[in-house]
Amino acid sequence: MTAVREVVFGKTGEEGLAAGLKPDAVHLSMSTISTAAAGEFAKEHEKHGQRYVAAPVFGNPDAAQARELFIIAAGGRDPLERCGPLFDLLGQRTFVIGSDPGSANLVKLVGNAMMATTLEMLGEGLALVRKRSLDQAAVLDIPTSTMFGSRIHKLYGAKIVAQRYVPSGFALPLALKDVRLALAEAEAAEGPMPSVSVARDRMITGMAHGYAEFDWSVLGLIAAEAAGIEDQANAE
């Protein structure tokens, strides 16, 4: 968030985006940041007569290239309408959450936290399957063809089965940053998220093992190692 803050305020607080934009201009931020930061940026732009819209996205680089992102947007009605054509170009659907920009960031953080716990469970389940000498791909096909047919189960489950953690679509340090932000939001709201805490600790383990360049599906590798399985990362 330091980089985003410098964009808004500049290094001295006087030469950033807020100081340079004209009145009524819209700052559209698609970064994944905290709700507090979003509120801070919105207030700064308001002081300059500007508008601020938060619009983080769900989707990997392939989805972005195909213009198939899901956009979570929040801000004033007028700036949201002005950003609408851009949203239509970038994504397949835009979800408008409300007028508070921070609410869009909260939804994105909750979503990423949910995905992190899903990857953790995928890793644990597939490690157990391997220890029982079952075919991972065949076993994975059953839940993903029945009760767990989401994109994350299919896409990342396949990566774990193939031990394909590089190249990275979403690098482990970035995922860890988002999970930490989600847990900070949970603590502030007194809403415990114990399963997300487990995923965070597994990510920290991955960082300690030197997996900073790997995709966050490397949680599958970490689970395999915890189960005593020797694994490796395969490049595409």
C-alpha cells in the first residue's frame, strides 16, 4: 500500500495525484488495499474536489487478457457511471457494492481469504490422496464434477496435481499480503477468521522455504511437505 499511497500523496504529500488532478476528476483505483487506505484516499480527493472509485477485480492474468475479469466497484453514483465504459472493456461483469469505496476492497479481501482457505484444503486433501497411493487427477475430477465445480477448484486443483507452481499467476507474497489485510479487517471488526489464520501461517512457511516466486497454489506443495511427501515445482 506504500506505493499506492505515494501515488495519491507523493513522497512529500504535495506532489501526488490528488495535488495534480483537476477538480471533478476521477481517481479509479483497482488495487487491493485496506478499507482504511481507501477511506483515506477518498477523503484526500474530496478535499481537492475530486472523486475516488475503488474497483478491485477477481481474475488471473489470463482472464485480464481475455477481458473476463469480475469487477467489484464502489463510489459515488456519478463517478461510477463515468467509469462504466472502462469496466465494460475490462471485465465480463461489474458488481456495484455501494457508495463507500472501502466496501469494494473489503469484498475483494474476503474473496481472496476464502480462496486461500480453499487452496489450503485442496492441498491437504490431495496430499492425503497421494499418501494413500490414489490417482490425484482421477480423485480431483470427482468433487470438481459434482459439489465443488468452481473455477478455483478446477484451475488450482489441476496446478497442485501437476505440481505446476511456476510461472506465477498470483505470487505468494502478494497473496500473503491480502490474507494479512483480511485478518486485520477481521480483527478490527471482532470477527475471527481462524481458518484464514491457518492459510496465513502456511504461506509464511512457504516464504521461509523460499517459495516467494511461486504461485499461491504452492500451498499444495507446502501441504505435501507437511505430510512427508517429497514434491517439486514444475515450470510450464
